[in-house]
Amino acid sequence: MSADTIHKNPTADGRELIRFDKVTKRFGDHVVLDQLEFDVSAGKHVTLIGPSGSGKTTILRLLMTLLKPDEGTISVDGDYLTHQEKGDRLVPAGEKHVREVRKKIGMVFQQFNLFPNMKVLRNVTEAPIHVLGMGKEEAEQRARELLEMVGLTEHLDKYPSQLSGGQQQRVAIARALAMRPQVLLLDEVTSALDPELVAGVLDVLRDIAHTTDITMLCVTHEMNFARDISDEVLMFNEGKVIESGPPEKIFNDPDHERTREFLGAIL
Amino acid sequence: MTWALWESYMLPGVWITVQVTVYSAALAAAVAFVVGVARTSRLWIVRFLSGAYFEIFRGASALVFMFWLFFALPLALGWQLVPMWAGVLALGLTYGAYGSEVVRGALAAVSPAQREAGIALSFTRWQRLRRIELPQAWPEMVPPFNNLAIELLKGTALVSVISVADMTFAANLIRFTTNDSAPIYTLLLLMYFVLAFAITRGMRLVERKAKAGIGQAPPPRRGLFAGLSRRTSATDPVTGAATPGGAR
């Protein structure tokens, strides 16, 4: 695989790409995220860890605009996600603005969520053709390259239901990358897989992480993977970041008692 | 019943019944999709209007509506609908209302995860509907549509009361002439059955194709005329399936 198969990110110069500013999200009375503040620099690979219910997946879903924050703002590459600047005020953004900003972000889901009505190749080409307006041939050419990169060249002409979970997840990764996002969100991408299929998917992601400069935000329970690819690890508890730092620090010598407890329970 | 009566009344009646069924079904399908999709709209006014349509036409008698179109509407408009089109309109609008419920239900049954995957790839709402949600909902719609199509076929007998010369109209006419009530109505029942059976066989093919189109194994072939639905290997996506049923 070559790095330019994916994306030469012109913004990978370490500047701030994602910013959460005092973001609060509630489900009913339950506060999932509480005045959350953090940012991610371009090109970095950040892993979110923490007990379930601590709001990690909510962060990815907010970024993908599958959820709206109750308070606060999220910006990606200088654009507010769900708000628009009108004069010096922030107003809720229209559908069109949201869709534009959304193009900078790609997501891979826990349950793959491939389109069962499309064969593998079309799963990957559909959005580039109809959303980005790419020509059919160019889109197919790129899709073939990406599917080759994830090791699925022989399966272009199959329906998702004919593939194993691991194969489906690799198609989903190719599908997300085909949109040339600046940010790739990975939401527990191996949790729904049979144990023997996990390694294949993680290898593909490791490869992408090491050979490209795409920014990654990753929720995972695969601590070895997290240690391997992350530039930074954020430890969540009850809607707040309680500790953050490089993986060596967090995994080997965490400052926070809660982090030690959590890592002790899962490692 | 003589061959002459059969030839001059019954055969044209069969053709009229087929025509009324096809036209009404086409209208009903169009109404079903438009109203069914409208009922999933984000805009309350669209949901309200389409919901009102559904409730009104579900609650209206197709026969009385046909009478209304044929006898009452001309008083207001000053011109009269051709009887067959009054019948088609009444049947199509009524069965379209039932069909809209099928479309709405099948769309609601598409996994929300599919919607999210569509959003994550920046598709517009309309693109998601057209490229993701409707194609996946379609196989679910076919069996209930089959039921409705058969109901509609049988409902076309109603057009005989506004003087459209369909099979039922022809049967009545022949009965007046010959007084052979028992054989004529028995034959008429059989003819509706044969047409209904043809619809079912046709819809079975449609269903098989629809399921193949989302990579699902077609249901096993069985029963009479199963050979009608023979698949070619080119349309069979299941050859060489690795792990069927893994998709969610």
C-alpha cells in the first residue's frame, strides 16, 4: 500500500483540527458529556478509553453529526459543525452547511453498516459518485485500489451478506476512506467481530495509521492496538477527560487512580 | 351459455377486468409511494396531509366513492368521467391509501444504522431514501403488495355497477339472457381465482428478484408452476456464498 492511495493531507502540520468547546450532551436527565473541552491536532491519532457509558461513543457520534450537542460547539478544520457564524453570533446551521462540514469526516461503525443492497464495489463508489460528483471510472479505479489495500480484491462482486464480519469491516474502512476525509472516526470497530477476525482488521488500520497522515479518533477496547497507533490517549470518566497523555505514560504509569482501576480491570 | 355469448361478452369482459386492474394498480402504486414516503417526512405539515389522505381513503367505501365520482362529481364539474376511469380513480386512490401504509411500514423497518451510514457518507435525505432505504425496504413490500393486488383485482368487480363491461358485468348480462345462474357464477369465481393466481405467481418472481438484489437467498421453490420462476446463474448472487446472513 502506498500512502497516496489514501490522502495527502495538506493540513497535517500539527495545527488544531478538531475542537470541542464546553460541549454538554444529555440523554434525558443523564449527563453524558459535561462541559467537555478537548482538541485534536491534524494528523494525530487519538484513542479514547474509559468505562462504558463514559461518553466515548457519544463524542464520535457528535462529530459525525448523528447527534447534536445540547450546549457548546464543535469545530472541524475551522468550521463549526452544527452552527454557523452570522455576523458575530452563532446560529444553528442549516442542513447544507452541516453536510459540507460532514464531508471532512468519515466513520467506521461497530456493526459495519454496509449497504446490503449494493455489491462491495458499489458500496465504496456510491458516495464518491453521488456526493462528491466523481466520475464513475475514477471512483471505481480508486475503490479498486482501496479494496486491494484492505485485501478484498476477489470480493468486489459480492454482496455484503456473503462476506465474513472481518471482510465487511474492511469494506467499511475502504468505503469511509473513499471520501477522502480529513478525520477518520473508528467506533469500536472490532467489538462485533469473532476473535480470529480481529487481527486482520487491526492490521489494516495499523497500516493506514503508519503510512498516512489522516487524523484518527478511535474508541477501542484493544489496548495493544491503542498503544501501537496512538499519539495520545484520553481517559474518560463520567463525561469528562480525567487524564490524557502519550500511550506509554497512560498505560504504564497513569496518574489518576480511576485510570489505574480501569486498566487493571481490562488488561 | 353459448360460445357466441362467451365470445361477444365474456372475453372482452376479461380484457376490461385486466385493464382496470392494471391501471388501478399503477395508480395505487404511485399513490402508495408518494403518500408512504410523505408520511415519513420531517415536516409536520407533509406528515399531516399525507396522514389525512390515508385516514380518509382508508375509511371511504370504494364503491360509494366510485358512485360519487360517477354521479355526484359531474353535477359540480358539468362533465362526466368515462365510467372506466371513474372506476380506476376510485380503486387506485383507495388501494393507494392501503399501499401507503405498506410503504411507510417497510421504510420504518429499515435499520436506523443504515440511515446513520448514509449520513456519515454525506448523502442528502433524498439520496438516502432513493439509494439506501427504498431499495432495502422494497423486498419487504412485495408480499403485502401481492395481497393488495389480489384484493384490488377482486375489487374491480365493483366497476360493473357503473356500467363498465368487465367480467362481472358480462356474467350478469349472460345470466339475464340464459338464466344459467349456477354455471355462470361458478365460472366467474374460477376466472377471478385464475387471475389472482397469476398475480401471485408474478409477485413471487418479483419477490425473488428483490431479495436477490439485496444479496438474500431466495426462498425455496415449491408448488405448482415453480418452473416459471427458474433462475439463471447470472442473477443468482448466492453461488459461492461465504457466510450468509452476516450483514446487518
